[in-house]
Amino acid sequence: MRMNSRLTLLLAFLCIVGTCADVQGAKSKVSKTSNHPEITEQEKLTDCAECHQQATPDVHKQWFDSSHGIGMVKCYQCHGTYENFKKTPAISDCAVCHANMVGKCPKDKPCWACHTPHSFKRADK
């Protein structure tokens, strides 16, 4: 009986230590694995545009006035969330919605070589 209670206490202790380690890992995960500046848990619940309207007003305006802004395509749909944020989306991210257009593009150039990022206007016009 004594062995069972010691084993139970040991397992409970290991579970608690493991849970604390997971929580600590999750707190630091955003800043270590993401290219996005570190933000609070509460800030993660807000729409990107709320901060970027002030932090990067030119980029926000380009997006807001573009077909993506008008169509309410959100930042995370191209750039990912805080945990997997990427400053420059992969062409495969564009292809999720624009497969037909990506198929017509030169294979050696990303979409933004011909279209201005966030406004999506042709760079040559």
C-alpha cells in the first residue's frame, strides 16, 4: 500500500511539473518562434488592424484601400497568426485563393515582384 501511495505522489508531482513547463514554454513560444514582436495574451485577441493602423499606417492604408481590405481578407490569412507569423507569405499562401493566377505567374518570381504588396496593384502601371 505504501508503495502505491508513493508512486501516486510521484506521478502527481511529475504531472504538475510537466504542466508548469508546458505553460512556461507556451508563454515564451511566440517570441522565439515568431517574427512578430512579442505581445501579451490579451493583445493576441485583437484584430491586427487595430495596432497596425497606428504602428504601420502606410501599410494599413494600402491594405484597407485594396481589394483584400474591401473584401475583409484578414492579415492572418496571408501572414499567419502570432505563433506562425511570416513577414513575407509564401506563394503557396497566395495560391489558397488565387490558384488560377499563381498558375499564370512566372515560376521564378513571387507575386509581389509584379504586384505592390498590400495594395496589390500592378507594379508596372
